[in-house]
Amino acid sequence: MDAAGSRDTTQGFGDTEAQRLRDVAVAVAQEAAAHVRSRRPEVFGTVGKVVAHGSSVASKSTPTDPVTVVDTESEQLIRDRLATLRPGDAILGEETGGAGDSVAGLRWVVDPIDGTVNFLYGVPTYAVSVAAQIDGVSVAGAVVDVAAQATYAAARGYGATLTTVEGRIGGLRCNPVTDVSMALLATGFGYGTARRKAQGALIGEILPRVRDIRRIGSASLDLCMVASGRADAYFEHGLGPWDWAAGSLIATEAGARVRIPSPRSSSADGDLVVAAAPGIADELDALFTEVGADDPIRET
């Protein structure tokens, strides 16, 4: 299992600049998260009670894959702030794509709400994710847990941190677990029927070999769970770059062994993303090879 990215791809890119980009990512993601948090009761009512559909919710890849008006508002807010703070930078957003489709140079990769189904239903695990990449390698990023008002952040080579709602800042480190059979894994599922069927079959192979599996519905938070020790590993097929761009850097800087797709990949390619505590990374790799999890699960 290879670490995400390589320092050689960012030669000539100053470390202090990576820290500045991290600070921009944090500020923008926190502002967008505050907007998302305030808009949820306005648009959808009280927690656990979805009261508005129609023009507030549309479908994307499948009828079960929603996008809400707040997703698009959040992405526009992020784009506007980045245009002010970093004029001329390319931006790739989940909802509206953009000039950031090329991986050359610097681009921001944005998920305005990661965990939209949770957001829609009032399940308090959804996030705003903002990352800066150089030639497709994440060098700075922030993931804000909207409901918990907690901010995960990293700059390449400077470690990863968690800032709580009270303002306490602490460094992140993976769990010292050394046995896959005692590991708590996180995962997620796609929205296409064929991919879900294949993912379910893999769960049937993996679940008897680990402590347990969790599915919280937000890839960026799953990666941060590995970084913070709330999970020992995370795996999922078919993520888009916005799902992993910030979280994979945070996990890497917390000591995780991370495998990510090409920055040019798309969800449809079905490639595997893995983040694992280093003490179980080799054993988990062997397990995934044994059960066929290394192979892409493409959309059909």
C-alpha cells in the first residue's frame, strides 16, 4: 500500500506556502460549514423530519443520489471566497465541475456537502471538504464536521490537527493496532445497483475477518476517523477526487498508509481508496488481494 502522492511532484513548492494554503482551506471550509449548518433547519425542518422536497432536492447519478439547494449554495460560497482569497486559481467542485478539470498546476478540490443523504435526513455526520492540490497531489486541506463544528486540517509535511468547537487544537495520530482481526474498519457504498451488489459481497468476505465495520456515509469524515483513531482503516470503491482530496492528506499526515486513485479518475472508474493504520496496512493489503477488493468496481 503506497502513501498518497510523492514529495518529488511538489519540488520547488515552499512548505510555508502549504501552510498558507491550509489556512485558506480552513477559513473557507469553516465559513461554508456555518452556512450549511444554519440552512438545514430553514430548508428541511427539524432533525429527522424532512419537510421540503420539490425544488430543494434533485437527483444526480441515480434516483437515490440526491443534491440539495444547500449543496449548490455551499459550493458557490466556496467558489466566491476562493476567488477573493486566491484569484485565478482553478477550482474543481463536485456539483459544478469547473476549470479545475485539469490536474496541472494548482487547483482547489471541493465537496460542498460530503454526506448529502445524512444532511437530508438530519443524521449529524456530514462535512465540507476543501483541498489544494499541486499537479494532482494534495498539499493542504480541511474537512469540517458540520454538526460537531470540528475542523480537521493538514499541510503536507506538517502533520494533521483537529480543532474542536471549543477551540482546542490537538495533533492527530492513527491507532497503534497491529492485528486486522481486532481492527474497526469504515466503508461506504455507491448508488448504482451493480456496484452496491459487488460491495455487499466484499463486505461478506471481509466482515468475519475484522473486529467490525462502520458505515457513516461521508468519505471525508471516514478518512478523518482513521487519522483520529476512531477507526483503524477505511476502504471504498468509486470515490470522486472531492471525496478524498482533503481527507487522504489528513490521514497520511496522521501516519496512515493511504492508497488513492489517479487525480484524473472519476467515480465511474470504481477504483479503490484505502487508508489504514500502519500496523495493519500490510495484513489488510493481503486480505484485500485475497478477496478481490483490489479490483475496480466500475459503474455499469
